Amino acid sequence: MNRNDYFTFETGQGSDVGCKRKVNEDSYLSRPEYGLWVVADGMGGHAAGDFASQTIVHELNSIGVAVSADDLVARFDQRLTQANEVIRAQAAQLEGGMIGATVAALLVHQTRFDCIWSGDSRLYLLRDGQLVQQSRDHTEARALLDAGSITAEEAANWPRKNVITHAVGVSEKPICERVTGELQLGDVFLICSDGLTEHIADAEIAQMLLRYPPQEACAQLIDETVRRGARDNVTVIAMRCSDAPPPAEDEMLYDLDNSSLDTGSVV
């Protein structure tokens, strides 16, 4: 549990190597005290994919406490750019081998949230019982669908549907998208790698988030993915916004004492 002046943030998280892979190339980070939750999915094979996702998490872990929502986004961008440079330098040492990682991040400052992503790791918001994907997959199939070249049914079965068009480390600078909104009491966010959404439908995600608290929901989603064969690594973070608790008793006494002194009362 963690909180700001407006909300309490209850976070659940988990990751599994899945049933087909030998190494988990996903990485994740939850720093609610900074207003940051991140999932990164590495690509490029063992050592390379691991390195890329871990580099993103390592850089973002130093984000610190921001003074505003815009400052938090600026800190995020600076650290993601640094991760991009480190990943590209590592790729150069491997003589041109492709290294990269998708990233999906939730940033919260006071009542504002920002969803930032590159690749096909996803961000969802459950609000008033309705689950809405905040991110838009950076994939070949999504690009063709948006262009009207294929139908939704064709996109679901597209032979190259998992080919991503953006990822950290594969271009000179990170190419990300961002959506911004205002938090509401009861909001639940879910961040995941594509290992989850390959096997679990959006309606099932919504059902789990409605039925269970964040940690239990993550565990249930991962377990169900593994039961269905988990062809990839699967990583999930869930965060629920609840009421900020009232001040602790010692805080209220401190405020009362200060108030009395300010008015000249004898304590």
C-alpha cells in the first residue's frame, strides 16, 4: 500500500517464464511512492532480451519524487532515453544483433495519470465496471487494421501479428505514445506483457479485476495463462485507487497543537 494526498494505491504484481521459454525476458517495476508502474518485455534472445528489459527497469528505478505531473513525465522520458542509448551500445558490441524491449508504464501525480508505451505491452483501465485498453499496439497487424487494409478478424489471425513496429533500443530515440487523464476513486489499472493477452481475453481480465484484489487478480491471471499453455513469458501489474486514509492520530494532534499556537491559545 502507498498513497498521495488524494488516493491510496494498492498494487499487485507477478511474472512467470511460461510453458515454452527457458528464460524470462520480462522485467517489471512498481514504485508507488514515485507514482510509477512499469512492464518491459525483452526481445533479441537470452542475454539480449534480458539485458534490454532490465536496463529499462534499472534506469527508471531512479526516477525519484517529481514536483509535478509534467516533471514526472520529463523524468521518465530522460531515463527511457538513457536506457535506449545503453541498449543500442550493447547491440553495437554484438555486431549488429537486434536488441530491444517493449515498455508500458503508468505514471501518477496527484490526480493525473499518464499511460506511456512503446510496442505491444498493454495498459488497461477498469472504471465503473468497464475495461478499456488505454494503449494501442505498435504492431504490423494494428497498423494494417488502422489503415483499413485488413479486417479485425484478419488482424486476429494475421501471420505476422506479433511483429512490433516500435520498441526501446531499436531506433535512435524511443518512439512512444501517451494518453493522459484524471484519476477517479475505484479506478483499477492493469499493465501486462503480450504473454497475457495472447491467451486471456479482455472480458476475462475485467472479470478477474472485478472479482479479486490486485495481488490475487495478478496471480489468477498468470495461473490461468500458464494453464492455457503460456507460449511466452507473462507479466502483470494491477493497481487500484482507493480512498486516501485520514491522517494518523499523531498527525492530527500535531496539527491541533500548531493551530492552537497560531491563535495564541495556551496548550
